[in-house]
Amino acid sequence: MTETKRAAGMTKLILDTDIGDDIDDALALALICCLPELELVGVTTVFGHTIARARQAQTVLKTAGEKFWKVPVAAGCAGQLASRPVGSPVSQQDHVPAQASASLPDDQLPAIDAKHGVEFLIDTFMAGDGNIVPVTIGALTNLAVALVKQPQIKTKIPRIVSMAAEFHRPMAEWNIKCDPEAAHIVFSSGIPMDVIPFNIGKLAMFIQAETSRLAASSKPLANYLTAALQAWRAGWKQPLAQPSLFDPMAVACLVKPELFEWKTGTVRVELAGQQTYGYTTFTPGEGHHRVAWSCVREEAVGWYLKQILGE
């Protein structure tokens, strides 16, 4: 394939992430860097200590190679729109995420983009040709605020890809729970959405043999992910924990949608219930939302490792 043909078929995206706590965000950003079908035009961080999250995102990009060194990374909303905010350590602006210990020192990284993450989203979408896809793998606060502040960006976003929600069991999935009001704004925006829910990540979960393959690789990006994985385990005091590929599957669906069984319909976020605040429901039929309903673990995880390891 020529470079011209490759560029013509590339999908442009902005990754909006709460990288730093669970390991799957770093795994997702690394996957983006390994896929020639994708063009990463920026990264925005959300929820809690967004500066530390930005530094880890920059570390992944620096490790991925010179091509990614100039990708802008902007720190976004630390707080929430939620009327009942999540009260946990990771929601605090002074809480340093567990994987920060795996980040490069500040003097080895470029400056974080001068724009706030919301402004970065608005400016990038408005200046674009309507072909930049936001991929949200954290709370949806940045994108929700951008939609409220500049409604015209709706005309500039072809679709949204989001790791969020759950439909196979009654629960408030974490990325929804962190800011249900923001999630409601995004899901009710009318913009088409591809949704990777919680159950997909639980299906696509590493086993020890697969993390061992990652650790045995000589590739710098795999080495970094192994270090971040160790920091994640140490931070959560779970030395044998295996990653669930929640967020990498959101990236995967951009280039490999056939990994999933899909259902189309409408997703709604519950805001009123005392016990069900942040729960999500899915109604099949006509609607703007396409939900990944299931996947085969071996196919999904095998495909992921093949991209990361270059096999």
C-alpha cells in the first residue's frame, strides 16, 4: 500500500482518557500508536489529577516513537458535572494515579498543551473537516462540556466511540458513574455512537501467559506497558491481577468491528433514581447507538497482542 492510499483510508481521532488508574487506558493508547489505519491528532485527559494523567499519556507517546512526540496532550476537566459527585481517591485533583511512577520525568517530556482540554476539543473539531472521531475511555465530562459550550461541534463530529455503560447486569459502570450528567449530555446529543460496554472488557481479559508474552518482548512499547502493569498492580495491591481490555476494545472497533456482535438502538442514562443513579439501559431498534454485545476472548485478545508485538 502506498503512503497516499494509506493516508486516504486513515481514521483521525482524539483520545479522551483518564489514564493512570486502571491499566487499560495505557494499553489503548499504545494500540493506537501501533495501528497504521489511525491518525492520532491529540489526547485530552479527564477526571482528578489530569496533569499527572497527561504526563503518562506523553510517556506512552514518547516510547511509541518519534512519529508521536509532537502529538498534543491537553489536560481537561478535573471535576464533574454530576449532582452527586463520585467520592473516591481517584476523583481528587491531588491524588497521583498509581501508574505515575512509570512516567518519564518532566524534563524528558514536552510541555503539556497550553489549551484546556475542552478548548482543545472545540478548536480541533471546529477547524477540522468533520472527520475527527472522539474516542472516550474515561468520564465524559470533557466532551459534554465541549458540546454545551459550542453546540456547533455536533456538525463536525461524524461519530463518537465510547467505552462506557453496562447492559448485561444492573450497575453504574465506572466511566458513567464518574459523571452521569455528562454521560447523559453525550448520549442524548444525537451524534451516532459506537459503545463498548463493561461486559466486553470482562470477556476480553488477559491471562498470565499473555502478560508473560508482553513482558518477554524486546519492543520498547511492550517494555513500557510491562512497567506500567507492574505499577498498576502495586498501586492496587493486587500482584496477580490481569488486565481487562475495556479501553483497547474501543480502539479496536475503529479498525476491526468484526471482532464484535453489534446491536443498534438507544442508550439512556438514569439520573433520577436514588439507587440506580448512573445505571444505563439499552432499547433495541431505531436509534443513534450501536452497542457491542459480545466478543470471542481468544480472537479479541489475540488480535490485540498481535498489533502490540508486531507479530
